[in-house]
Amino acid sequence: MRTMVIIKANKDSEAGVLPSVEILEAMGRYNQQLADAGVMLAGEGLTASSNGKRLVFSSSGTKVIDGPFAETKELIAGFWILQTRTLDEAVEWVKRGPFAGVEGSNYEGEVTIEIRPVAEIEDFGGEMTPELREQEERLREQVASRQ
């Protein structure tokens, strides 16, 4: 099971406040544990929404909105893609991270993390025709070959 671990933005991340050396070191150690266990497929931090754009699609056209975006609680500051056997296993891995409230953490304040399963081809049922399945598999192979 692949899961996306979403680190929610907060006031500091949206203000462009960079993590301290201690936090970066702690996160590096945690990422190494994930990689050594073969759980981490990808993981990155994101810059503040002031550096981004939001696209809104409707029948009247596409609107491009420059950041920053007001609702911090809806924004993402970073993510991991984890490969675990179950959602509960992903939860256990995330609990080990160097976040606020975890022993030895350098984070202050509150950190909110959301974990969601990545939809797999099988999750689309009969709507995923054999032709669409083949197209998806070709696309995944193409992307994997470029990494």
C-alpha cells in the first residue's frame, strides 16, 4: 500500500521561516530510517504558497491565482510517499518522526499531518477498462524510466 503523508503548512512555513539546523538534522535522521527500512519512496518539503499559483477550472474557463493563499490549514508544507503493508503501519512510522510533542523533537508549536492511501489502478473498478489500464501502465513505465 502506498500512502501520501501530508505535512500541513502553518504560520511559520507560510512566512518562509526555514527550519533550524537541529530540525534539519533530526529530519535527515528520520528520513534515513525510512529509507533504510525500504518504506520511503519519495519525500520533499515545499516552499511557501507565496511562491505558488492555484488554477481554478470551470465551464467559463481557467483562472490562475497567484499565491499566497489565505487558508493556511488547507495548505501543504511537505510530503512523503511511503510503501507500507497497511495504513496503520504508515501511522506508526509517522509517529516516530521528530515532530512537536515527540520525545527529542526540536519542533515547537503544533504540527498536523494527514495520511491518505494513494489510489491504485484496482481502486477504479470497472471504470478502468483494459485499454485505460494499459495506458496507465505504459505511463508509469515511462515515468519510472526517467527517474
